[in-house]
Amino acid sequence: MIPKIGSINAKKLIAYCGGVEEVFKQSKKALLKIPGIGDCLASEITNQKIIGLAEQEIDFISKFNIKPLFYLDAEYPERLRQCEDCPIVLFVKGKTEINFNREKYISIVGTRKATDYGKQVCEKLIAGLSEKGYNPIIVSGLAYGIDIIAHKSALKNNLQTLAVLGHGLDSMYPASHRNVAKEIFETGALITDFPSKTKFDRNNFIKRNRIIAGLSDATIIIESGEQGGALITADLANSYNREVFAVPGNVGAKYSQGCNQLIKANKAALIETPEDIEFLLGWEPVNTQKQPRQITLFSELAEDEKQIIDYLKTVEQESIDLICIKTQMPVSKVSSLLLNLEFAGLVKSKPGKVFSLNR
């Protein structure tokens, strides 16, 4: 509730003082000794009106059954907590308990002026992920264009979806998406780090993008101009070491320029189908019966190939560099042997030059 104190400074205050309550017990003189806290901020922290504002917010979230998640709570999204600038508090509204630490979270964002092409690609990607049984939670920002299409497609395919808002939960923007927000509320959640009565500000919608990027394993950009919020979200995801995917478009098309540039600059991997997402994230196929494979009798294999197979039996997966070290063979030879074993269907190659037995 304190003006000009962001999430990073707030965490610093909590760490220095030894807890949230202790922050408000400090004298102004003690606060001034904390790095980054000047006279203005120290005065704001010691101003008792802040406690009153906090009490009003507690009344609001209690009245409307909103769940606050503090960044040190066990239920706070672990992926988001890994981001340095994650919110101190998330306000969550939904009729269903959301498991923020489930295995698969995908963010989908893009231009507010989606073309038919962008709409079709978005719908097909989400439908394909649902049909394959992955059932990821779809995260977006409830904005016009790709965002609302992603939410609607998730609902249509019976997937949970989270809408991250750039304002408090006492309002809804855009108002025309209120009905979709109600549907999301039934099976997923509305999320924000802004308290009630927050004034509408363009920068707030940019700020909320860090939550969209931080909540997910990967962010997919579907259509974007040369500039825009989707590209900011992509940059944030990259800064968090998360995967970024982009759907390519026609050369020269206005709302494909951003995606094409991300791909060209190696800031995003090119994707066209759900299978691309599956491969790049290393997801194991669902709803498929794996056939038992005999991997103990390799009389037809050369001794060097057997050596690699025997080592891969002892690990779940391994990089080519460590395979070389463990087998004491040069990279050129191991690369050739792994290729032969892959063709034989005995070894599986994964992104990042990682290999495992094809069990």
C-alpha cells in the first residue's frame, strides 16, 4: 500500500527488519539505515494512514472472498517466486482452488488486433494440446485480440485458464469481457497484484506482464507488431530463463513483424503445431500405450554402442558431453554412435543435446 515501494524494495525491507510486522515497528531513523530507503520512503512507512488503507483492503478481500497469497506462503506460485521482481502479494479470485505448482503452465499473448490467421492458430494450438491430454493451464491477460481468444479457446476445450489483470478486482477492463471473466472465475481464476481502487494506468498493464511471464514454463507469442506488450512479455520470459515460442507469419504482414523478429534474433523458437511445443518442452506423450522394448539383448551392437547403452541404463537422461566423459570416447565418435542408436530406435534425442534410452 506504500507509494513508490516496489516488490524488490519491499522484500529488502522485510529481510532487513526480520518480518513484515517488524517493518512497521521501526523508527524513521532505523529505516534510513536500510539501503535504498530515503527520507521520503521512511516517512511513508511510518505514516499510520498506511495501516488504515491496509485494513480497508482486508475488508474488501474478505467481503468478496478473494484469496491473498504472500510471497513466502507455500501456496504462492513457485515459478513466480523464482523471479526477483515477483509481487509481494497476489490477489486471487476463483471458485476453484488453483494448484499453482502443477506441472504444465503455458502463457499465450499477442496483438490486440488479431487477424483470422492469428485466431485460427491460437485455437488450433490450444485444441491440440487438449486433445493430446496435456491439459496445461493457459495464462493470458484478458485483453482484446489474442488474449481473449486464448481464454475462450481454453474454456471451450475444458482447460483451466488464469486471467492476469492490470487493475484491482473491484473493476473489470475491458468491460465487454466481463462475461468471459465470469466463466474463467468458475473453473480458473482472476489474478492481480493491484489492490482495489487502483487507478487505471497503461503502465499497470505493462507491469502485470511480469506475472504472465513468470507463472509459466513457456510464453507463446501469436501475432505482434514491431512494438507492443507481447514483446515486453517475451523479453521478461527470456530474462526469467523461461522458454519463448513465436508463431511465424507472412513477410511484411504488420502483425507478424514482431514474431518474425523474435525468431530471427533467436529470442524465440519457431512453432507451428502442438507437437512443436511438446518436443521443445520435452513433454512425454500422454494417452499412448508404450510398447515394451527389449534393451538387454544387443548381440548385433558393436562394443562401443553397448558401452553407451549400458551407461544410459544407469541414468534417466544425459548430455553428450557427460556421455563422452563416462565412456572415455571423443565427441565425434559418440555423436556418430548416438545417431546410429537413434536410427535403431534405441536412443531418444532431446533438446540441448541430451539423450536417453527409448524405453
